[in-house]
Amino acid sequence: MGLNPTPVSTSGSPQVSRPAMGVLDPRTGQPLRHCLESVSVVHEQCMMADGLATALLCMGAEKGLAYARRNSIAAVFIARAERGLAVEMTDKFRDLAESGLSQG
């Protein structure tokens, strides 16, 4: 079995259970203060994956997931929940994951 290189970028907290301190909210200039821990994006262009992951993280879980679904972005969102972590993904991410992350 061969591997197809597919760029994946993740934005968020490098350590679970603390806010994404390394990313600033562009509206306030302050560290993000929401339940999202990280967003990962799969895209054929690495720089686009990076920019999208950061933008979706800044949007927050609800708006970011809605935007990703509307624009057919392969993304997975990990958020703090009452009992651990909650994982949500777009259909495009799920399809890629099921096919081994091959975009070709």
C-alpha cells in the first residue's frame, strides 16, 4: 500500500485543556477565549490548509464548522466538552479519512 502525500494543517492549543493561547482573535487582539482546542484542515495546497485552519479556529466551533460545511472544506474540530473532548468534522473530512486521506 502506498501513501499519497496530502497536506494537513492544524491550528490551536499545543496542549489539551488550555485555551489556544498562541492564536489571537483578529477582532480584539486578545488570545482566543472559546471551547475550541484545535482545527485541522486537509487541502491540496499546504499554505491554504494553514490559513483555513487558523481562520476556522478564530471563527469558533459553530461559525467555523458552518463555514467549512458551506464551502466544502475538509476540516475536523476538537472542542472542550463537559466530559473530555468533542470532535466534529465536515462530510468532506470524513470522506477523506475513510479513503485514507487521498485527494487524488
